[in-house]
Amino acid sequence: MNIGVFDSGIGGEAVANSLRNYFPEAKITLVNDRENLPYGDKTSHQIRLLTDAAIQPILGSDVIVIACNSATTAAIEFLRGKYTNQKFIGIEPMIKPALNLTKTRIIGVCATPATLGSNSYRMLKDKYARNYQVVEPDCSNWAQMVENNDLNNSEVITVLDEMIANQVDVIVLGRTHYHWIKELIVEYVGPDIQVLEPSEAIGRRVSSLLGD
């Protein structure tokens, strides 16, 4: 089994590592586009062009995981239309699972401006979250801090305090870069707030799509 993984930056490594645990016999090839970071402040057209160019080395894989929320929302339908014989899996903020878990009916979504402003994200909220409160804090600096290995804990904690003050009891990590700081987030918010990221869901989707 050959699995290609694309992310704009270092976040894809967390997804690739999870897939290696899930499929130890698979060949997993990771590509990124760190030269053009960040994706979160680019237009949809720019993201489509950059994503298309970046995935060329992994075209022909049994499946390609677009491990980038911004690229998924802006480019995946374009890619499916252009490469009709290629299987793609995208990721999107885990709003529906979060709503199934929340008791306060208030969830937090940590994502890029491109994801939060996308039509697909708005459709997710309109479909599932009309009777819930969705807190969308400004965590736009997180990815760059992770990418540069220059984490400022106080900036992360400021965002977490905002969500805690709003009575959020489920936090959705809507960018793969944020997987690298999941332990910090979980430790700070404590056991009463659940933190979701899609690594396990991606593995299940790959298994389902390839019939493994």
C-alpha cells in the first residue's frame, strides 16, 4: 500500500507518523510546501495552485491524504475533478464529533482564517451547529511558532483562557500543526475539556477507502 501525505508544513509529519502506526507495512511518502507558508492567509485560488504543484511527486499513490485544513477546504474538490482516477482524503474541523460530546453546548474551533472563512466550514456550522455556540479564537500565530520550533506558551495559554472563560468543554484542533502542541493543551485545560484532532479518523478513512 502506498499512501501519500501532503501538508503545507510540519503538521503533516504528525499525520504521517500516525498512519505509520496504523499501517506499519505501508509505504508512506510525505511532501510539504514550507517555502510558501503560511497557507491560512492566502486566497482559495492561490491555495489550489500551490497544492496542485506540491502533490505532483505523490500522484499515483493508492490514496493521497490532504493533511491540511486550508488545502482541503480550498482545493480538494478541484483536485478530485482534475485527477479523476486518484483517491483523495481531506480533513476538516471535527465539528460534528465535538457537538456529540459537548455538555455545555459550547465548543472551540482552532483553525486558520482560510478555514474559518471557507464555504465548506460555514456549511458544516449551518448543518450541525445552529443551536450551539462555536468559539473561534485567533490562534493564527500557532502554526508559525510550531513550524519555527519557537513556541510561546503564553500565547497559547491566552487563547486557551479565552475558550475556558467562554465555557468551552470541547476543543477542536483544526490544523495539523496544532497536533504537535496537543499535550500542552490537554495538560493546561484539564480533564473536563476534551481535545479532538483527526489522526485516528484519517486512519479509519484510509482503511475504509482501500478496503484494508
